Amino acid sequence: MKVSQSTLFLFLVLLVTNSSAQTWIWFPGDYENWLGNQMNNRRTERGVSIPVQWKLDGHEPLMIFTKTVELDEPEEIEVSAEGEYIVTIGWRIKYQGIKNSVTKVTVPAGKNEIKIKVINYATVPALFVKGKTINSDESWMTSPLDSRYLSKNMKHPDSPSGYYMNAGSGKLNDPNTPPSKFKLPTKPMEYVETKEMEGGTLFDFGKETFGFVKFHKLSGTGKLTLQYGETAEEALDAEHCETFDIIDIPSEKSDFTMPRSNALRYIFVAAENAEYDDVSLLYEYAPVEYRASFKCNDEELNKIWEVGRYTLQLTTREVFIDGIKRDRWAWSGDAYQSYLMNYYMFFDLETTKRTMYTLRGGDPVMVHLNNILDYSFYWFMGIYDYYLYTGDVAFLKQIYPKMESLMDFVLDRRNERGLVEGLDGDWVYIDWFDHEVDITGEVSFEQIVFCKSLETMAMCSEILGIDSESKKYTALAKDVRSKLSDFWDEEKQAFVFNRKDGVNSNQITKHANMFAIFYDYVSSEQKEEIKESVILNPEIPAISTPYMRFYELEAMCSLNEQEYVLSEIKDYWGGMLQLGATSFWEKYNPEHEGLEHYAMYGRPFGKSLCHAWGASPVYLLGKYFVGIKPTKPGYEEFEIRPVLGGLEWFESSIPTPNGDIKVYADKKNIKVKATEGVGTLIFKSSKQPEATIGDVEKIAENEYRIKIKGNAQEITIKYKAL
């Protein structure tokens, strides 16, 4: 999957020549990190602001934007910037500009270098240029350093060329709305029911939601107390509700909107010497497009897909966050799953890139992402997945230096065997365990995701044509993979949890074992052994978070156990629906009863009832039932392996970069239509199938394939499902 230097150059040339509309630009990663930090620091618990628990990085206050142009005639451009700025054309023509002002600049005919320096300590230096042919876009180069004053050894760590990188952008195209003023849109939302209670009124908005509470015609001399709840019980519990607000009444009767948005379904409002006509909500949302669909004969599964979609929609903010009540932070493990679900729902690339930059932060690297060892590894894998689904090699080139420096940090912390362990300051998380586990020493799960990260680095460097790096990371990955067998227990037919001082523990959990299955780190025989001795073994502790159920069911799907997976989805996610869930939870234990379901972290309502990792059926159904995945970057080539898995029929549409793939399947017919790329439909049939277009090829006993062209023509296959 290597991209030649000439192909990469052609791609960047096309990017430049096709960019005519102007947009706000900045140093790549700076604005994304700044915006993500705004999101990460809005968490409150019981009236107290809770900052993140990891290192935060700021932006470069001085930025240089440069572009060389060649004009047949002079051209006037309009320059705006976030910050004070100076415009230089060549060496002599200079224009001074102040923040948020527009400066008109005439660029002479001929070849000229435009250089604009912007300084802004408060927010990210950003630039907007509008002209007939000269417009701000990603063809501009950016650097916080001026190459005229640098020696060859003084290179910026983020710049492959040493000094400059292509500018970053994010579809912020309004010159009157600079990046620091970006806000998610809102729209009015009404409650569906009220109930007068002792001391106040309970408002029910009908489902989990997020936004700014608005009071209509508020007046009085006292105060209002608002208690928010994902359940009625939480909203009514003054001592234990996770979030609340107390506000003093404005002096004059008026509409009043709360300054901070909150997660809620219910609000309990207690008024002291205050009156209001009504209450509503300004629902705050990310304007993502619903590009996917799924329906089948099972109405409960349809509901699960819809609630999964809504859960992912709510947790898609400026960046992908974990939960809308708590923590409202970007966590790398949560975000990795959001990326994958997003490719099968919204195909929202801007939020994906913003989240990756937010999580990574700046250099030098001093701690693991979110302070968590395994969360650094998910970040690497997420970048390659992004490239595979989108084909966006420009982003890969842009972010690769940050991949290198993070991996250097990881490699510097290996033990004498070349493996990773949790060191001082590291959180070896993996999952929330309901039983005691020893996370010290060499943990098998961490070695598996470390190995996959090294393989990811090897692939990414090969794509970018950096052969020496590819060879280095390939060798490192082979070394780690050769040591995974140290954790294999032949008697237990499983990977043990950890190893200390050369001695394997007796602990067995599902985590390392299921990852080894879908990473193909074990033989076909071992996969079946792990399935029986670990995944289906009731003696092995069950997983109770949707987070790791995601991977457990992915492992079973990779073993063609879709009927089992369908049963588990209906049992686990259907169990939440039966308890009245309108979005999926951070954790679910079917053995709990009543208010036990809402408790976590030692708090009665500490559990998040809208958590991104709860939406995994969206991904599992799209990739393993509908069966769609890219096999070459950006769906240049793709594969469709529809599996009914116990369903009578399904129909679905899955987004691709510039179109979609539609699939219908029942026990007698498969219908496929794609709008881009070249695909291969692979399916099983007990009789010779017939196709309306193309030739069906037999590839194994009862297994067939046919080519699919992305020309929007529907192909119908008549077959007999096994």
C-alpha cells in the first residue's frame, strides 16, 4: 500500500490547484488542540469545575504564513487575521494589520513571496485571505520559525521539511467568524411532560439530550435552583445529582438562558421568590449528516441501531468525547471507537481529525495520552484507519511527525526485553474490572496493542515513502510479536494476563485473547481454542462495559459467529432498552436491580447514561453483517461480505468518501449498488447463484464472488443462503 513520491507530489499538486475557495488557516494541530481544550474544560460536578487530569499543551503565539505566487497582472487581496499581523510582499512592501481588521493589499505582477506574520497569545494565530486567484487554503505553508534566521540544525520538530508545513484548516469559511468564535449550533426543544413536586417542578424532555436551559419571562428577587438528571431519580436527589446550577434572578423580567450547556433528560426547578412563564431547551448539537441507514426484520435490532446512532450523535461535539454528563472529555480509547463507528454512520472527517490532534497535543511528549499506556497505542491505530477509510494521504503526511515523536517516547520507556510496562505516572487501564487484577509487570494486552502500533508505524512510513523508518518499525514489531508466545499457556489454551520476573501469572481475562484473534496474531486452531477456553468459558470473568464488549463481539464476528453476536447484541443492548434507555450507557450489568444500574465510582448517579463506547452495534452491524470495508485507501477498492446472522433480511446504506454503498440481503436475493470504487461481493450459497450484471465466480465450496463497479448500477444476485 506504498504511495510513491511522485504520486504523493501529484496528490498535493491537485490539492493545491483544486483549492479555490478561501478558508481560515492555522498551524496544523494548534487550533484543533485549542478547541479541544475548550471542550475538555467544561466538565462540572456539583457546581465545581473539574479540569482534565493530564498535561495540556498550548498553541504557538507567533505564526508565519507564506505562499509564492506568479501573476500576469497585479491582484488585490483582502487579509484578515486572528491577532496582530504584518504582510510582506517580497522584501519591501509591508502592511500592518490589527486583530479582526481587514487589510487590502496589492500584490504586484510577477513572481512574489507573500509572507504574513500573525501574533496572538490569547487564541490561535489564524489567517484568512480572499482574492481573485490568491486565497487562504492548505497550499499555504506555515511555521512558527523564520528560516532566514535558522541554521540547518535548527529544525522545528513538527516540520518534515525542517521549517514549514502545509497549513491546517477545518472548513471554517466565513471571514466574519474567526476560528476562536466557532460554536456548535442550537435549536429549540420543548419538554414533553411536567410534574409538580414538593418544592418545585420536574420537567421531562422525553429522552437524553444536551443543551442550554432557557427560562421565559423570568422575574423576581430570589434565586432558581436547577438539578439535572439523566433519570428522574437523579434530578430529584438534591444531595447526589451530579450537576446542578443556582442562579440569581436578573433585575428585570426577561428571557434568561443558562450560560453553560448540560446533559439531561430531566430538570427539577426550585424557585425561591421567582416566577417564570415557561421552560425550554436550546439543544446544542454537532451538525453531522446522517449518511448511513439500517433496517431489518427485527424491530428490537432496528431500535438498537437508532439509539446507537443517537448516542454517537450526542457524544460528537467539537471533538469526540466519552459522555455528555461525565466526563465530557476526549479520551483516546473512547475516541478510537468513535472513529470506527463514525465511518459507518456520519463519515465526519473534520471531527475525527480535530480529536486526533487534541489527544496528541504538542511536543515534547512527557506523558502517555490521557496518562494511559494503552491509550497511546489506540491513537496510532486510529490514524492508519483514518487513512484506510478516507485515502487522505495529506493528513497522514501532516501528522506523521507527531506519530514519530510519540513512538520515540514509547520506545524510550521499554524494559530490557524490549516490551512495555506501566512506569511511574502511567495508568495501565485496559478496562473497568469487576474483579481484582494485577496490572504490574509485562501485561499481555499491552504487548499486543504495542505490537500493532509498531506495525501501524511501519505501514504509515511505507505509505509516505520513508523506507528506513518502515524497516525499523517492521523489525521492532517482529521482535515484540516473537515474544507474545511467552504469554501463551498451552494447558489453559489462552494468553495469561501478565508476566513478572520471567514467571507467568495464573490470571486469564478475555482482553488479550480477543485482540489476538482479530489481529491474526494466532493460528486458526488457536482462535478456535481461545473461543472455547476463554470467550465462551463461563469461568472466565465476564466483560461488563460496552467498551470491551465492542472488541469481544468483533472477535466473534471475525470467527463468523454472527448468530452468537446478534443474540448478544439483543441481550446486552436490548437489556438497556428494556430499562428505558434512550442512549447507551457507560456500563451495564444485567444482574443489577433498580438504582444499582445508575451507580458508579462510589456515587449513586456516577454512571454516564450516554457514553460513546455504548454505540458499537452501529459499527458491528455495518462491518460484519452488512459486511462492508475498504481494502484500498478511500474505498478505491472495497469488499462486501453480507451475513444474515439469524436475520430474515436487512437493507443498509454505508457512506464512502464521495458516495455510498447500498446492500439488501435476504435468504434468496442480494442487491448491491455502489457509487464509487471497485468492489468484490463475497457470499455463500447452497446453489449456483445468478447475477443480473457480471460473472459469478466460485472460489470455494459454497462460496462465490462477483465484481462490483461503482457506477451506481444495481446488481441483483439470486442465491440460496446456507
